[in-house]
Amino acid sequence: MNGTKYTLRFPFNFGNGLQFPNLEQSSEVKADNLTLRMFREDDYFVIEVKEFGSEELAKGFLSRLWAGMAWVSLNFSMPFSAQTYFGKVTYSEDPIRTAQNLSKDFGSSVGESVDGIASGNQDPIVYLSGKNIAKFGMHGSGHATSPLRFEDIVPFLLQGINSPKGPDLILSEKIKTALELYNAYYHEYTVNARFLTLIMALEVLTTA
């Protein structure tokens, strides 16, 4: 349909035991005719990007957004993790009845109408803008706090998004494995283990 817009929802986590109360306030930034909004949802942070002219364009932006968050992670020395495979969205034929059934099944209100249900709350999804999509999944807990604000990470997020090689990073198993090891470094308890984890991250990136 003409005028139909799509939203990309990208959930992620900065790592175990970290909380960012100043990031929990909904914030928006405009970039290249798109609106990026970051907010807290359950025990995850979410970046939503809209308004894409097609589902394909929205899905294609995932690689750039992942690269942006990877760049934020490296610059702020914070572990970062996110799924890179899209979840499924099933749209409802009767949004009002769907909301009633979900409220009954889960014992809490999900709103007056639910336009669709996502396969989980941890997977990226693309959905029709303006629709109420229900998401259910696992919950965790955090401990430490940080004064970091959305405005602090925006410049680095946009640098990663606009990097010419950004879209290729998500396709590189070496890059993804190296970043996973870099994130694991923060969860090691001894100096030797942390040092060896960083060495492994560098080894992954070397060529034969």
C-alpha cells in the first residue's frame, strides 16, 4: 500500500549486572529521514528506527544498527550483546479479542487491542508502524549503575551506522566472534583470564 511505513525494533543488552537509569527515559534523534528512539523495555534496552518505506529496507538497516552499537560498545568499554536473526511477527485478524485473550492468559492488561504478536522479546523484528505488537520473553536483573545518557552515545552510534564498512561487519564471523570475546572479557574474574580473553579476541582477527 502507498504510504505504508515500517519500524525496526532492535533489542540489546549492555551486559550482566549493568543498569543505565539515565538511558531508561525515551529519547529520539533524527538522522537521514529516519527517527531513532531508545528506551527501556523489561530487562532490555530497545532502539526503534522508523519510518522505512518497505519491510526490506527496514531489515536491511539491521546490519548498520548492529555496527553502530558495536562501535558504542568499543568506545565506552561496555559489553554489548544482541540477536542478529529476525523474529517473526504474526498479525491478528481481531485485535480486540487478541488483547482480551492475552490479558486473560497472562493475568495482566496488554492494552485494549493487540495488532500482532512477536515470537519473543529478544529478537529484532520489523513491523507495520503504528501497530501494537505484543512481546513476551525472559526477564533478568541488574546491579551496577551508570550515569550514561542516550545523548552521550548518539554520536558514536551514528558513526557506526554511517560507516561505509558497517553493513559488512554483521556478515563477518571473525568480527562477531571477536566482539563476543571482548564482551566476555568483562565477565572474567581474574586478571590472567581477562588478559587471555583479549588475546583470543585479537587472534580471531588475524589472518593466516
